[in-house]
Amino acid sequence: MKVLAVTSEIYPLVKTGGLADVAGALPIALAREAVRVRTLVPGYPAVLGALEKTRPLHAYEDLQGGPARLLEARAGKLELFVIDAPHLYRREGNPYVDSEGKDWDDNALRFGALAKVGAEIASGLVQGYQPKLVHAHDWQAGLAPAYLRGGPATVITVHNLAFQGLFSSTLADALELPPEIMTLEGVEFHGRIGFLKAGLYFADAITTVSPTYAAEICTPEGGMGLDGLLRARARVLTGICNGIDTNVWSPRKDPHITARFAVEELDLKAANKAALREKLQLAARPDAPLFGVISRLTEQKGIDLIAAVLPDLAKRGVQFAMLGSGDPSLEDKLREAASRHRGSIALFVGYDEALAHMIQAGSDALLVPSRFEPCGLTQLAALRYGTLPIVSRVGGLADTVIDANEAALAAGVATGFQFTPVSEASFRRTLDRALTLWQNKKTWRRLQQNAMRSRVGWGPAAKLYASLFRAVTRRVADRRAGAGTQAAKGASARRAAPRESASTIGQKTSTT
Ligand code: ADP
Ligand code: GLC
């Protein structure tokens, strides 16, 4: 089965977060399920620089304000379509924001073009290539199902409902969105154009990246204004937990770490801990517990909760290795704690793939106190490196970590620690619980072994995506056949999301 994926990031070419990891790993895992994915990505400099075997397929005289070319290319195992549109994508750095951190003011056109080209490929633009299904990722690809009304089947995956791609409705003409879909039952969201909303409305199926998040986004508390639409579409909404690339995250083969280790060799973690301490100038205290953090520094990730507990824990002898960047005020809070507790708290502000691996390998526990977390990938890597995740019980964190409660300890299945509600008090209680358990070396070791044996690869998820893609393709084909018969009676040939009623859609307060 041929699938066209549409995404704005893909590891290892361009990455700001987990979306890139998923877009890069899922095609390779799906190949084992006889699903052949080709991925359409924007031609940022980092993408163009990494391409092999490039072949031009189509020339645009004017794609949103300038000439462009559609290329076919490979990058390692990835099969790609790339839009080389210098006026839209040839900008260094982060794909979404300028060097001052401000959104590019033509993002609607940049990602509208991505979705439009995706829809055109799916409609036969490239001779000899006809996908059965289009898989759109997040708001950046959200308009693809809207453009494609009537074409191949479409699935949209929500990686984070907080990013919705909301733009002024005055852009409707430039985006070639016809008036009949610029309505509540379509692209419009509270008077604006909602890229993600459009995808959620028009796609034949919706997935998100964990079962718990799938349930959370159907509630007013977790739905960020889109819960009405999501409840109306609940029958086509599925949660599938992400995996991680177990070749990239492998304690046995990791080129970035000092001592490679297997589950029977957990003692070797001490050498990685020593190397991490040295790298980050933490005091040489082999017996002190060391907690890691690898995160975007944002409100979502509960970084303020970490900032709140740092001083106390540092005084109690805990060391911290933190890596991340994001909100300047959160960066400042962590920086201040690090400068007050030199030797105990280390912070590296920035993006550093090798250091992320060193932290996973050298820490005793990894802190992920997110307020919401669609899936989360760092806790999965932590499990694999015998670094016990201490996580809030939300979204994918709830689905992937087994809390060391009495029952799980008795059954010998615990892999980490969960806390709820997401508050400083309950975070502190759980950190205390972890520190108490840390004293009991035998039990801690047992948890590490359980963690390392957890299934965190892409295998199970790829099977679920493959069967979902096949089922959606069949359902859409059947519906088309049915609609064809009904057309004679004057029914419309196709409404992409025919089951919702207008009254349930997009009625909640807007959140960007
Ligand atoms: P999100 O996508 O919400 O940021 P995820 O946990 O899904 O969160 O994915 C984050 C990914 O980015 C992981 O692969 C993690 O290792 C990586 N990462 C996050 N921050 C950094 C950083 N500062 N340096 C290197 N890798 C990072
Ligand atoms: C988003 C989410 C994160 C998820 C990632 C990949 O960035 O915040 O929880 O793991 O996408 O799906």
C-alpha cells in the first residue's frame, strides 16, 4: 500500500521536537508492514543539503509568490518529495520562527503550500505515483484533507493540540479556500482559518499519539477549544502510542556514550554517570542520585515545577543534569538555580543531540512533570537506558510508565514513578517516594531491569497504523461507491466528514 505522508519536520534532517522523530521513524517501521511511505517535506536548507539522488518532477511558475520545483529524493532510508521554493523555505534555523523567535509572518502561505502540493501529488501530479492514502501530521499539513475533498483517503495525526495554526480569514483567497468550506462546517474556527481544525474536520480518520491523550482531547479541560469537534468525530479518532527508534536509542550501540551496556550490565551505567558529571562540571559524588531533564522549556512541560523543587533537592544531595531551551523566563529560573548550586545543578541551554544521549545513559531518573503530554518520547528513551522516568500521569506518560505502587512492586512490573494531580505538592511527594526507593538498591535495580525490558520500539504502533490505514482506505472506497449510487438521487457525491452535526462543531472557546 502506498502512503503519502506530509510533514513539516523529519528526523534526522530537521527537528524541533518529537514530531520529527515520529515522521522519520514511522515510514521505516511501516515498510515492514508492507506500507510504503513517501514523505513530502519543505526544502529548508538543512533538508536540501541532505538529499541524495535528487530528480526534478514538476516546476511551478508561481507557488505562493515565487517559482518552485517539486523534487523526488532520498535521504538514507527515507523516500522523499521535497518542495524547493526558495522564497518560502530557504531560511536558516528553526522552521517556524525567525532569529528573534517570532513566527514568520508568511507561515500560513508556507504551510498552506505544503498542504496544497501534498493534495496535488495525491491527485496525480506525479506521473506513475498514486498513493492510496494521505497521512497529514499536525497543523502544518492540516489543510491537505481540506484541499483533497474527494481524493484518496486522508488521516491526520495530532501530535499536539496546543498548536493549531490559526490565521486571518482574509487569507482565504490566497490559500485558495473556496467560500463553501470557509464555514463552521469546514475550515473556519472562531472567525479565523484553522489549519488543524480543517484537518480534524475533513480527514477520514484522526489519530493522536496515545490512547489517554485521545480521551483527554475530547474533554473541555484537554480539548483546547476543539473538544466539541473531536467528540463529534470520536468514532474515527484513535490513540496510538509512539515508539522510539531503537537503533538511535540503544544503550548497547550508542556512539555518544562512554560505556555501552546491556540489561545484565547495569553496573556500567556508573561510568556514564561519571562522564556526564565531568562534562557538566557536577561535583564527583558517585553516591548521589542524579536526575536528568531533556525538554523544551515550556509551560506544557512543567518546567516551573522542576524549578520549584530544585533548591530543596540540591540541598538534600541530589544532582541535576538539565538540557533544553525555550521560554526565556523558564531558562532564567533554571539558570539562577544552577548558578546558586554549582556542582549540584547543571544546565545546558540549547539543542544538543549527543548530550541528550549522555543524560539518558548517565542519569538515575528522568523528570517529565508535563501539564499535558500527547505522548512524550524522552521517557521511552529513559526506560531503554535503565533511567527511571518520574512523570505526571497524563497523556502518553500515563500509558508508557508503570508506577512503582505497592501492587506493581509486589507483581514485579514497575518501571518508574507517576504523580497526579500535576501540582508541586504531588510532584514533591513522588520525588520523595523515588528517593526512598533509591536507597533500596536491589529494588531500584529490579525497576531498571523492568524498564530496559519495556517494549518501546515502533513495531506495535506500525501494526496499528497499517491496519488503520487499510481499514480507512476500504471505508472510504465503500462510501464513494455508495455515494456514487446515491448521486443519482441528487445526494452530494462526497462530504468528507458527513456524520457531524453543525451544532457540535467548534463551539468551544478558542485557544491558540
Ligand atoms: P516534544 O515533541 O513535545 O518536545 P517529545 O518528548 O515528544 O516532546 O520529543 C522531544 C524530542 O526532542 C526527543 O527526541 C528529545 O530527546 C529531543 N530533545 C528535546 N530537547 C532537546 C535538546 N535541548 N537537545 C537535544 N534533544 C532534545
Ligand atoms: C508533540 C508532543 C509530544 C509527542 C510528539 C510526537 O510534540 O508534545 O508529546 O511525543 O509530538 O508525537
